[in-house]
Amino acid sequence: MTFASEIPLSLGDKSPLALKPLLAAKPQDIYRHRAERLETLAEGSPLADYLKLCRSLVATQLKLAEAQEFGPAPELDMTQPIPLSLQYTDDNHYWLVQLQSLLSEMLPLVPAAVAGVIRELMALTPEQQAAYGNSLRQGHLSDVPAQYSLFLWAALSAYWAHWAPMVISRMDIAAVKQTALCPVCGSHPVASVIREEPREGLRYLHCSLCETQWHYVRAQCTNCDDAKQLSLWAFDDHQANIRIETCDHCHGYTKMLFVAKDPRMEVVADDLASLGLDSQLSDKGYSATTLNPLLLAHES
Ligand SMILES: [Zn+2]
Ligand SMILES: [Zn+2]
């Protein structure tokens, strides 16, 4: 293991048209955009109260990102294919400092019932908080009380989104393979975004934890790789810039957001605000293969 800041930068392909397998996040830009979008989507929405709570949470993540108090760089083994996966980073509890800051900031902003949840979570031992965080990262969502998951994930995500860009700049990008889970941290995607840069119609999956986007070819199931039994669904005008790809091999689906057609769209906010599509897909027998961090309070 080596301190990440001592690992040399990788060179990569500098051609402007070269396809980049990984797009590093700029967390402050992402949180600013997401908070704005949640505010817009809350107007007149039946989910308005929940969208506003999520907006406060994302605005608090922005504060953490701006404060830049993330402790020392994590120790990493850059020879591993997923350098920030839990198995190499499970002893790092610096994110718990982020959790306490996030909870203290949120406490005066939320309704009484939510404030009760925040106080309970603040009162847990760091060992219990860390154990819950590790369970979430392993995808064992039901091991964590659902009312805590939204806040735990927000702190974990702010922490790892801070370090991921530095790690990407030191990864051997040429060795990155197309995968269903994030090549940087091993977490599930939120959804696909369709980008027009550097080339038209490229699909990237957006990581639910570290906010990295990674390339994944179109017309191939992002869950099981099958390319034969896919269907593409379009819905009414209101959500015309969201399409859904279903797979009859694994019975999964992923949303695709055409963000270049409407730059106001933001992957986490628009996935959340288009929950109506998920229930239609569920009625047809398909299951989501993705994870929205703002919906964790509703998972079990
Ligand atoms: Zn990731
Ligand atoms: Zn599939």
C-alpha cells in the first residue's frame, strides 16, 4: 500500500476526440447542479417535501466539498482493478468526521420527525456507524435501518467523491474494462447518461458513490452484458429525454438520460423525480439494476 499522493500520475491519451473510459467528477459542480435541479423539480411535484429534504442534503454535501476537510489521502494499492473498493478501503473511518459534520448541519434544516432520526444516528458509536457504512457499500441495504441510510450514504459519498478524481488521475486507464459496477469504487450506477462529447451518443454510467462516470457501449445490458433481448421504451413528452432499456435476459432495466438534449437534467435528481416510470416497469416484471442514493430511505 502507498499513499495515493505519492503515486505518479498516469499519462493517458490526450487526443480531444479519444473516448475516455472514465470521467472524473468535480464534486462541487455536481452538488451545485443537483441542488438546483431538485429545487426546480420540487415545484408542483407530489414529491415536493421529499425533494426539498434531498435538496438540503445535497446543499450540505456541497458545504463539505467546499470545506475540503477530508483528512489525509487514503492509502491505496493501485495494482488492484478497483482501487477504492471496500476490501481495500474498509479500515478508513475518516468519512465518519464527514458524517458528524453533515448531521450537525442538517439538524436545524429538517422537520421534527427527521431531526429525531438524525439525533439517533449521531448518538450511535463510531463502530456502529462504520459497520452500517460498510454494509451499505457491500449492497447489504437491509442490514441498515432504512431511515439512516440516506444520511450515511451522503457522508460516504461526499468523502469518496472527493478522493476519486485523484485516484483516477493515477489509474492505468487503458486497463479499465467495461463493467456493470464502478471501475473506481465498485458501487452500482444510478443510471446511464447519453453524452454528445467527445462523440455523439456515448453512454456513460454514473456512480452512486464516487460520482465517477464510466463508458458502457449502447445496446448492451449494463447488468448482464446481453445484447440480444433488449428493448428501448420511450414515454410521454414530459419525460421524453428519459428512455428505459429493459433486458429480457436478466429482467433488469436502466434509465438513460439524454442530458445533452436538456442540460438542466441531473442524473440523481431526474432519476428520483421520474419514479413513476419505475412503477410502470415494475408492473411489467422488470427490476431496477441501479441504485439512487436519494432513495435509500425507501429501500429495505
Ligand atoms: Zn464509484
Ligand atoms: Zn440483462
